[in-house]
Amino acid sequence: RRAMAPPKTVLDKVVHAIRELKDHKGSSRQAITKYLKSEFDVDNATALKAALKKGVKAGKLTQTGQSFKVAGDAEIEAPADETVVIEDLKLGEGEAADSGDTVNVGYVRKWEDASGHTFDQAK
């Protein structure tokens, strides 16, 4: 494979930064700024703001809140430590709930250390 030519425009550098940062939630403007400064010696906030705006308008980037992703790129999977694990310890005995039903849920949250200390619960 041939090595890719280095990105030329600020928008190309932003796209490169987002892909390299590999954040499943999208890359923040601050993270992009740090990456551009360390890798490309680019430290122009006005040019970055314009590039982000142009990228979103042109459909090259998608924006969710203050985070940016490259449009069309595959979704990045969340790290295991940021995913919620749901485990049924005891199944109920009543009828199954349907969409729109009101239900009461009991739960207990404990520390994951040896003490097993309960810090939150609802019955």
C-alpha cells in the first residue's frame, strides 16, 4: 500500500484528527484542537471553527452537541468499561409488561470491591 499524502486543508486535518482520536461518542472541539496542535502545529481557533462549520454544512462531518464524527464512517464500539451490563438475578412471576405499561422496579447497587457495601437501593 502507498502511504497517504498528508492532509492539506484544515478540514482534511480535522477529519484525520477525528479518525485518529477514535472516540465512540465523537471528538470534542478541544480534543481536535489538541491533536491539530501536536500533530500539525495548527493553532488557529477561527480556522478550526470555520472548518468544523463547513464540514457539517457539506455533510462531511456530523455534530452531536459539542462532538464531531466523520459522516459515513463505521460506528466505533464503546469500550467494555463504558457499557451497561444488565443481569436478571431473579425473574418476576407476574405477567410480562407491554410497551406503555407502568411498572415498579426494585434494585440494589453495590460497590464492586470486597466490602460489597450497598450505596443505593429501591424496593
